[in-house]
Amino acid sequence: MINLNERYLVDAQGNRLGVFLDFAEYQKILKLLETLPDETIKEKQINVSPSLEELLDRAAVEKQRLIGENYD
């Protein structure tokens, strides 16, 4: 088991939108996933999406939304 030091991206209501992991932790997770047989991944429907780019886009949208709320 990996001990993770995750931090969460939350909205104004405190709902969790995403998780921040140290890059080393992220690499450990990917390495562990690579060791699983393909059948296990398919059975568990493990999905390492969304991509980093998608997460950054979501964070940018949320940041703009929060900035907009502060100017209203």
C-alpha cells in the first residue's frame, strides 16, 4: 500500500473537485498500475484519466469562476 499525501482542490462549498499528488507519488501509482495484469485493470475499470492537461484546464476554469465571484 502506498501512503499518499494528497491535497484536494475544492470549490467554494468545500466539495472535492480534484486531488493534488506529489509527482513522485504519482509515478509510484503509475508504476504499480503497470505491474497489474491487463485483465485486472479491465475488471476493475481503473482509469488514470483525466490527463494533467484536463485537470489544469478545470483548475483554470474554477479559478476564473472564483475570481468572478469576488468581483460581484
